[in-house]
Amino acid sequence: MYLKRHLHGCPVGTLGIMVRLQFLLDEDSNPDIYITFFEYNQKGSLYADDEQQQTSHHIQVDIWSLGNYSKLTEQVKQSLIDVGFSRTMETEFYEFETKILSQGYPFSYTEGT
């Protein structure tokens, strides 16, 4: 998957922050800060002569933290923009039961000729 390759290969994957596909694993225990991601839509985006020429990938990157994560959110956004992703929006949540802050970022990327 293109996203996984770039999340682990770009500065986001070298920040020393745990990065997981969709959710934490049992052996991850309870980190104070981590990143999850998943692809929620993949579709043809450009056709020529009845053949698909490009594919659009729509992904969600979430940052989860028990504390201040504002510097990390800027690093994540810039890292993905630097490798060709476009940020489509962002939203912030607070989970009262667990006291975890989360920042969600949908991104898109188009690949093909």
C-alpha cells in the first residue's frame, strides 16, 4: 500500500512515534501517543479510451495522545504533503472516558500515468 510505504519511509515514520494500520495491537500496551491510518476509499479517477489511467486513494490518518500533540500534527501533515498527499480536512476529538485527544486527517493521493 502506497500510504504504508510513505508513512514508514517519510519523517512521520522516523519520529519515534508508533504507527499502526487501523488500531493498536495487544502487545502495544498503552502508549501516550501514537498514529493510526487506513485507506477508506480507492477508485478510478481518470479514464481514457475506456481504460483507467489513474487511481485515487483516500486515507485517514489519526493522531492519538494523552497530552499536547500540536507539534506532531504539523509534522505529520507536512510529511504527507511533501510526498504528494493532499489534506482534505481535519477534525479534533476528545474521548472523555479515556481522556485521549485525537486529531483526524483525511488525505488523498492520485497515482497513475
